[in-house]
Amino acid sequence: MSKTVRFVMVGGFLGAGKTTTLARLARHYMSQGLSVGIVTNDQAADLVDTMSLRSQGFEVGEVAGACFCCRFNDLISTIDQLGLEKAPDVILAEPVGSCTDLVATVIQPLKQLYQAR
């Protein structure tokens, strides 16, 4: 990705409204003329959240099988793939509800990785 992309991660417990919040946030950014990609995450494959967001017309990548911190390389691959295919201005991400300490295990490593590129 050659341009600077805003990365927004929305965390919370199961049923807290993460997917609903992401959809609303995506619509907000799109109403401002920005393109949006979304990354969903859960312990299983073929996520309901992914299907729900895609059915609403959003570009969605999926990291399945474990939390973002345990599948960090898959998160990077998904972000990069969205960047190559869709060139979003904003990437919204929804970690699995059981993912903890997102700043140390996801945000800081992302900052270090993408600042080095």
C-alpha cells in the first residue's frame, strides 16, 4: 500500500454490537467519499459477521481460526490483500470478542511493521 491508510479496530465482548458499529462507521466514511475495507475475525471459518457485512455491500476480508494476535500474519495478509485489490482509505477491523490487550498484541506490531515499509 503506497498511500497512508487509516486503521480502526473496534473491540468488545460477544454481542456488544461490534458488527453493527462497523457497518455504521463504514457507511459514515463512505458518505464522506472514502473507500472502506473491513476485516472480520473469529474462531471458526465462514463467519456470520463476514456474510452479513458482505450482504450489505461492503468489501470484507476474514481472519478465521484464532484471534488477530494469534493469527497476526493472516491479519497482515488480509490487510495487504484489501489494499491491493480495493485500495481503501480506511480499514475497519473487528477482533474476536475474547481477544485481549489489543494495543500490545496488534496495534503496536502493526505500527512497527507499516512504519518500516
